[in-house]
Amino acid sequence: MAQTKILLDESEIPTHWYNIVADMPNAPAPVLGPDGKPITPDALAAIFPMSLIEQEVSAERWIPIPDKVREIYRLWRPSPMFRAHRLEQMLGTPARIYYKYEGVSPAGSHKPNSAIAQAYYNKEAGIKRLVTETGAGQWGSSLALAGQMFGLQVRIYMVKVSYEQKPFRRSMMQTWGAEVFASPTNMTNAGRSILEKDPTNPGSLGIAISEAVEEAASRADTNYALGSVLNHVILHQTVIGLEAKKQFEKVGDYPDMIFAPCGGGSNFGGAAFPFFADRAAGKNVRLVAVEPSSCPTLTRGHYAYDFGDSVGMTPLLKMYTLGHDFMPPSIHAGGLRYHGDNAIVSQLYNEGLIEAVAVPQVATFEAGVQFARAEGIIPAPESCHAIRACIDEALRCKESGEAKTLFFNLSGHGHFDMASYDKYFAGELEDYAYPEEAIRQALDHLPKVG
């Protein structure tokens, strides 16, 4: 049976982003300064424009999307949703499987949904340069694209292991005019201090964030742009779930379970949060964040205040964390190699309102290959995590005979990740089960607040 492609027209691109704070049963935990006291919005003004700071702390349910942002969204939005008939047949499951395909964006992932918005607000504030970090490169390439759209210079600190694993992501950033450096570098105090301790350090998102924040705070013409973790980033990504809800209405179906990869939280939040409004209103929908077993933030981390970066330059966020100096293994899903998680995602998980599951690396590539052979699209390693969890649930439906509706976010294609697939086919990929003792040691260094 052929795929069912569910399309929206351009008039159905959302006009507002959805802010989950309005529907949370409890207010978000406050962000703390180094003194352990809640910070004021002004404390973030050195690295963010006030418009984004206001979104970060807003409790309004709907935030208008600027016309200039929607105009650029039209390059690829609304993104298509598919009913995965071939995958269902391959699995022999009675479950109905749908996926939203964000790989149609110019950068090949969901990341431009926020990059375009952040570039717009910084341009409006008179900023000339943006600096950021990137793991696998999806965010870096997206911000490079957005900088080009709005005439902003962009500098990117790319986690060293991904810089080496994914050279064509780097090429994409340079094609769109960005500078790219392998982090940790000798260009910042944070990078130099880490290299002094370990000259062969493979880098991490936490380290790259430290370098980017340090540079942004040192220049008046430069702001920091973040690809995940903070609330305003997830806010911009809710166009995914908002469109998906309209697409489900078109086919007269509704998901029982939603799966999305979870590193810092923007991928998961963008797909799942708009459905949380229905859950808060009594709808029975399960929202499942899928993370790597080698970086098991939600499933094995500690719910506590911690820094968002490795050096301790950011404010303190209450989140599930493995410790800000946690050094994740060099897995190929570089976008998921982060020690913490978004504070709202963490709070919802702590309150039992969302679920989380961790999956091993080899099994995710197995699922990605299975999906590609059924549906034709080669998924990014991050997306393979959601596919793995969705397939596992579809197989449980096969055993029980339950015809659930399953939905996952196919957040990007894997065209620049084929070296990872080569290693999978050669049997060279490993599963990393992070040792409990290493997690305990990292948690020993949590800041003492509260």
C-alpha cells in the first residue's frame, strides 16, 4: 500500500506559537542566579534580546509569530505528515503509524523553526553578530541559514567529535557564511581551561555552550542563540505539533502515543507540547521523550538545580541532569549528547505528566534502516531514537492486537550522517551503557543551592 501524505496549504501555517506554561498545573520552577536567588529578566539581557527574554518568562498561551518569520517559514512549512503504511505492513502491526517530516527544511531538520525566529528578533534589536554552539550540526547549519536571511554574522562552536564525524554539516554552515570552530578551542577562557586538563577532550554541548556564552557576553554587538533547552526555543518549535493536530483532523484520527527524540528538549517539546493542551483538558494521550541510553538524562539523571553549561557561566535551571561536567560518550546522535534537559520538560516528567525511555545506539540504527527500507527516507541518528521507540510500541501492539495510533517526529534526514550508517553496516557501532558510578561522581559536583 502506498503512503498517505497529509498536506496543509500555506494559509494553515500557524499564526501563533503555543506556550505550554499556560496549561501547566504548577508554575515553572524559577531560574536562579549564582547566589541561589531567582534572577530577573534583566540578568539575561547581556546575551539575549528583550523580546526573547519576554517569551522565556511568558505565561501567555499564544505568542504571535511575526509576519517576516512566517514568510520565511513558507519555504518549507507546512511540513508534510505521512501515514506509514509500508512500515506497518513490514512490522505486521495493527497500529496506525504516522510521522511528521521536518527534513524538508533547507537545513534538513526542525531546527530552522527557532533559528529563523531568533535571528529575526536579534536583527530587530540591532544586533550584528550571533554566536552559538552545535552538536551534530543541525542547529549550527540552521542558524547559519537564518543569519544569511537577516544579514547577521554567525560564529559557531561545534562539538569536536561531531566536527570530525560530520564534515558536511560544517560545509553547510560555511556555505551559508558562518565561521565554524571545533570546540573546545583556544579562543576562549572556557576552552583553554578544558584543554589544559585534557588536550584530547572530544567536546560536549555543555563545553560549546560555555565558549559561546563567554564570547557573547564579551561583545556589545553580539548575542547568543541557543538551539534547545530554553523555553523560548521550544515555543518556536511548537509549529510542528500545531500543524500535526490539523493534519490529524484532516484524516479523522488522533494519536494515542507521541514519540520524539529528547536531548535538550526542543524536538520533543515542539512535537508533543501542543498535544499537552488536549491532555490537560482530559484527552488520553501519552507523550514519550526518547533519549540515548548513553546519555540518560531523564531516565537516570537527578532532578536538581544545575548549570546549563560545563564551566558554570549560565544561570541555574531546575532540571534532570547528569551533572554539568558530565562527559557523554561520542555517540553519533550528537544532538542528544547533553547533560541536562529543558526545565519544563523536566518538571512535567517529575510530575508524571510525560514519559521517557532510553534506547541503545545500535538498536536505533537498526530501526532507522528498517524505516528507510519501508518508507524511503533515511533518518538522522537523533530521529532514529523516536523511530526505535515507536517500532517497539508497534510490536507490542502486534502481540496484544491493540490498534493504537502512534505518532513520531521525524525531525531530520540523515544525508549528512552516512558515515554513521557505514559504521553500523560494518558492525563498528557500540552500545554505551553509562556507568552508575560515573553518573554519581558527576552529580557530586552539582551546585549547592536550596
